[in-house]
Amino acid sequence: MLEARLEQAELLKKVVDAIKDLVQDCNFDCNDSGVALQAMDNSHVALVSMMLKSEAFSPFRCDRNIALGINLSSLTKVLRCAQNNDILTVKAEDAPDVVNLMFESSDSDRLSEYDIKLMDIDQEHLGIPETEYAATVTMPSPEFQRICRDLSALSESVSIECTKEGVKFACNGDIGSGAVTLRSHSDVENPDQNIKIDLTEPVALTFSLKYLSNFCKASGLAKSVNICLSNEVPLLVEYGLAANSYLRFYLAPKIGD
Amino acid sequence: TPIQNDLSEFYTMV
């Protein structure tokens, strides 16, 4: 059986909020290392990969592999019943029909319990190799969100160009064009504001801003975001979570003009 | 207009 307790329901609420507009029905794959999720959007252009390691829970118990097929809009309805600071316990039997979510208030005696019916989801799973990216940009997540929002007003797509000079987000639209260039920046007082560019070779790729803006819904989960690029491979946008856990988004590049 | 690629062109199904 599965029994996993999170100190704060907020983590799962934010994760589900960040991915529910991209993917609808997902398997939460549970085993003794934690809870993982991989799902592609309907158009097979973007992929969500989440890993919540067992260390993120206390306690965590999962005796055998269990796939919890859950509709994210149903999960959202139930998670709305939890306060951010509630303790969240997820329970399921070995061959479950339902998953049980229990919310306990940390400062009162309220205890809420909900069951969500599970679905059989036959999900395609992609093998994503460990990749050495040509460029990795680490920047404040709100800054990335703002750039995507600002450029979305002008265009549907953005080119991201990394050189030793910095990273340039540029777009071209009907009303005109725009570009934001960031250089490496180190702020000792506010390390959250740091911008780091690791570059082994220059990269230039074009992506849909609609998808990037969607990924930015995860901005509340981490103060900084890693944007990993290599020519002619999908972009990786990674939000690091506590206990070596993560929420990653992959996006296929646009090719041809 | 650039064409958005399918992810399965880059990664194989497992």
C-alpha cells in the first residue's frame, strides 16, 4: 500500500495548478523512491516530468509499484478543499479503485477526507536520456515569467539565443519586435536574483510562447528556474523542489521558416 | 511560420 504524508498541502496544490492546463489525465507512478509523473500534452509538443522523492514526504511508505491514474481537474477540485498549511496524507491500496486524500489542520482539530476515483490510463512514456546541454541559464523564475508574458503581447514565438555575451529573448510580431538580453549577474545580498549562464557552445532556438507561459505557472514553486538548451533538441525548463525533487517541462523546438 | 515539432521525433517511446 501507499501512504505518503506531506507537511504542507501547498506543494501538491501548486504542482497540480502548474500542470493542469497542459495535461489532463496522468498516472502518478508510486514506488519506494517516491512519486513520479510523466505526461505529454495532447499535441505531443510539450512534456511534464515531475519527481517527488520519498524524502519529500514524512513518512513515506510504498511497498510495491502503484500507478494512480488521476484526472487533474478532479484532483484540483479536491485539493481546493485543503488549506495551504494543512498536512496532506495520500493513501492507496495495492490495486486501488480510489486514492484517499486526508487534510489535517496544523492548528485546529479539523480532519477532512476525500476519495478520488481512479482511471485506467494507458500512457505513452518517453525515455529521456541524461543530456549535457550546450547552455544552461539559471535565473529568477519571476523574471522568466515576466519576459514570456511581455513578449507574448507581440508574438507567438520567441527565439532564445545564448552566447558568451548573455542570453537574448527576442520576438517579431505584427506590431513590431522586442528583445530582452540578460547578462550573468551575481548579487551577494540577494542570491535569488542571480543570473548564471553556463555555456559550452552558442545556441539559438525558437519556441512557442504559449507553452513557455504555461510552464511559468510553476514559478511559485521555486525562486529560480533552469533553462537548458542545445541546438536541435527539446528545451528543458526545470523548477527545483525541496528534497532533490523537481518539476520539469520539455518543449520541442520550432524548426523551419 | 516555423513548425512546432513533435517530441517523439527526439525521444523514443519506452
